[in-house]
Amino acid sequence: MSSPAEIPVRGNLTSVAPLLPDERKGLTKKEIAADHPTWCPGCGDFSVLALYFKLIEKRKIWHEKITTVAGIGCSSRFPYFVQAHGAHYIHGRALPFASGVSLTRPDLHVFVFGGDGDAFSIGGNHLNHTARKNIKMTYVIMDNWVYGLTKKQTSPTSPLGFKSKTDIWGAVDQPINPMKQLISAGATFVARTTHTNPNHVLQMMEAAMDHDGFSVIECLSECVEFYEGAFDSSNPRKGGKFDLVPAEHDVTDELAAYKLAGEPFPGRFGIFYKVNKPTKNVNEAAIVTSMQEKVKGQEPWQILQKTFDRMK
Ligand SMILES: Cc1ncc(C[n+]2csc(CCOP(=O)(O)OP(=O)(O)O)c2C)c(N)n1
Ligand code: SF4
Ligand SMILES: [Mg+2]
């Protein structure tokens, strides 16, 4: 595995003068924005993107270090709008792609963005396995309780009774509880926020980025086209309430986090669960280093020959 110092820095995409990293100003929205987002006016996803730009600026992440991965969906259009490295990958398969990047590029912090369908439906299994493997990255699930891109089908987070093109008489299947599912899957950082509270979104993104492991944020992000008003009861400007996780909550207490997740909507916002466990990145790097030690000084063909000989 290459150390950060050995990794060639790709072309300088910025117009910033070559100052030392600490002396440079963080990239501005103008320097990092790509295409104009194609979301419907008023879509919650705009705020999440704006806050990602803020994070990049505040934390001084340079173009060559920005890695934005997504699956398919309105929310998953994210990488198109960021002028840096990234991938708009297959529906539900953003996490395996991001895992490969994370495990081979320890100098990067990979961000994955996607919707409730991408995360909990088609990508549900990948979510469980990435969580239990504790692969270092941050996954922001932009939950709008509906399939937006495909024009209003029931999603795994749609509440009972939700009328959609797949449930014309109203949803009858019990929705999943994202927080409970993520905690039980083994995610080591689980938080909840909403696009209507920008400071809180940024705070959660920063805390997630600083976590050494698989960090997930469920960010409520309203689909004004197919589920208008879904989150009004969590928005004080619409008469709702935005209650933070209680200050005395112990984020390392799995049962307490689970209990918090059981509160009825709008529930709580903040970090529900956070523990330090070995990451797959560290475990795998240790195996690679020890194997490289064993074959030190040998040519690649010699290593291959030995492997073939063992198979005889
Ligand atoms: C394999 C596959 N199955 C189905 C689709 C159709 N499809 C595209 S996006 C989507 C759901 C998106 O919903 P969500 O992840 O909640 O994102 P949103 O659009 O709501 O942001 C579906 C079913 C697809 N592109 N690929
Ligand atoms: S359909 Fe919904 S989720 Fe998609 S861009 Fe429009 S408002 Fe946003
Ligand atoms: Mg959705």
C-alpha cells in the first residue's frame, strides 16, 4: 500500500497560488462547484450540497483529496455537482466502490452521499456489511421517505399509509428505523440531522469526518415534489420541534442509543452512537505489511512462481 508521500498529486486544478497548505485559504464554492444542480427548486438536497462545500472550505480539503461517491437517485447526483474526484456509481453499490477507494488510499477521506432507497433498499446488504467491517468513510443518507428520481414509489422509510405509485391505497409495510438498523449493523458512528438546520448538518459532517471508522449520518432532506411537508414536525419554522440528543446521553452506550432511536418522529438530532473499534483499513494494512515483509527482495515473478508451486 502506498504511503501518502508516494502518491503523485494530480494536476493542480485550482487557480490558487502555490502556498503552503496551511497558508492557503480553503476552496470557495466557486472553485468547487461543477454543474448547476438539476434538483427541483426547493429540494432539501441543495442545502446538503451547500454544506458539503462549506465543509470542504472550512477543513481545507484540496481538489485532489476530495472523493465524492454516490449510487443512483436524485440525492446520488451529488458527485456531478462537485468539481473534483468522485463517482456516480451503480444503484445501491456506492459503498463497495467507496470501500475500495478507502482501503487503497489512506490519505483520502471518502464521502458517500445517497438516498433512503439507495441505502436501505437495493443497497441494504452493502450497508450492513460496510458497517460491520468498519471501513473508514462518511456516508450521508439523504432521507426523503420516498423514491424521488423515479417519481414517487414507497421507500423503506416511507411511513405507514403513505400513498405512492406502488402503494396507491397507502403503504402497509412497517418502515425501517434508520438509527436502529445502523446501530445494530455495527456502524461505529451514527448521527441524525435535518437539512433545515444548516449549522447542525455541518457540525455532524465534521464530527463524522473526524471519526476513525464507518460514520453514517441520516439527514432528513425534503422532496418538495413528491413528499412535501414530510418533515414539518421537525422544523421549528413550520411549527415543529428540533430536539437535540440530551447532553447526558452516553454515546458509547449501545442500548441507550437504541432507546433514543425508538422515540417517535421527529425524535432527537445529534450523535446517537460513537465507539472506537479497529477499522478494516488498519487490520488489512497490517496483513499487507506483514506479507510484504515475508517476500522482501523477491521479484513479482518469483512470488507468483512460489504461489503456483504451492498449488501443485
Ligand atoms: C438496478 C436498478 N434498479 C432500479 C433502478 C431505478 N431507480 C433509480 S433511482 C431509484 C430509487 C431512488 O430513491 P432514493 O435512493 O431514495 O433517492 P432519491 O431519488 O429519493 O434521492 C430507483 C428505484 C435503477 N436505476 N437501477
Ligand atoms: S424529485 Fe424530489 S428529491 Fe428529486 S430533485 Fe425533485 S424535490 Fe428533490
Ligand atoms: Mg429517497
